[in-house]
Amino acid sequence: MPRKKTTDTENQAVAAATEVKEKKTAAKKAETAEVKEEVKAAEAKTEEVKEEAPKKAAPKKKAAEKKAETETTVTIQFQGKDIVAAQLVEKAREAFAQANPDVQIATLDVYIKPEEGVAYYAVNGEGSAEDKIEL
């Protein structure tokens, strides 16, 4: 097929279009390069700030405020007698330690029976009728 002859006007239009495309491409490349430079600069600034920023000390923990412990005494009054619970517990510990010097006390349960005038104790979940304290 024979080639169609182009006119000068058409050639100029093609040349102008090509020139516009080249300029747009060059502008995009330049813009991309500028953006890349800006990103690199921003990253560099970020690194500088990170290096310059002093490390913050961990916040100090407030010392736990000590609550004033209330001294408590449990006293059982029955038939004219005053029985202090803490004293019974101590007597039960002593009585068990004398009878069983090799056994360590993990748990101690004290059962007060004022009508019988005694307190029974069980150590480590075990007790008997002989394990008692006179009130």
C-alpha cells in the first residue's frame, strides 16, 4: 500500500505532540526526582531527631503506701472467763511442737468448746480427742 504524504501542518502537529509528551515525561521525571529527594531529606531529619532525642527515664513507681495495721484481739467471754484467741493459737502450737518436734506445722485449726472448758486443735488436717488445751 502506498504511503500517504503528510503535509507540513500535520508534521508540525506530530512534532508538537511529541515535544509535549517529551516535556511531560521530563517534568514527571523531575518531579519524581524532587519527591525522592524530599523523602530522603525527611528520612535523614527523622534519623537526626531520633539520635538527638534524649531517652526518657522510666516513670518512677510510687512507693506503696503502707496502711496502718490495726491491732486486733479476739476475746471470748463465757461463764466469767476471758479467752483470748491468739493465746489459744500459741498454746496449741507449743503443745503440738512438744509432742511432735519433727513435724512442721502447715495448717493449724483451733476449735473452742467453752461448754467443755477446752479447745481442740488439728494440725495439717489431723487431730484427735487428745489434742486439746484446757481453758
